[in-house]
Amino acid sequence: MSDAFCAIQILISALSRIATIEARQAISELRAAYCWYTVRGMRREVVDLFTEDAVFENTRSDKGAVRIEGREALFAYLAPMRPAR
């Protein structure tokens, strides 16, 4: 293999690792935001973390498993949300 080919392979590997690190950081920040907003009862901010075609499934609901589709339906579902005490 040529030196140029090896250098390109190393660069591709490094870029892939950087992309993985950035994706993990973004996921971590998303989870932190979700927890921050949820604990504070910030319903609109929680819903804004989801895409328009969001699917939210709650398997721990008092009413059994719940599946919510779409941001506005999620906003309505979270109407009882209040700040934690």
C-alpha cells in the first residue's frame, strides 16, 4: 500500500471516531435537556426536543402501555406535567 493510501485510511478512521464522539455527546446533551425540562415541568420544551413525527411510548403508565404519535399529541398527553417537588 502507498503512503498516501495509508494516510487516507488513518484520516477516515479518525473522522469516523470523531463523528462517533460527537454523536455520543449530542445524545448525552439531549438526555440532560429532557431530564432538566421534565423535572421542572417545562412541557413545551420537552416536546420541542422531539421531531414532528415523534413516537412516544410509555410502558409504565398507570393506564397501561401508551403510544403517542406526533408533537401536539405528546404536548396534550403531558398536560398534567408539573415541576417536581
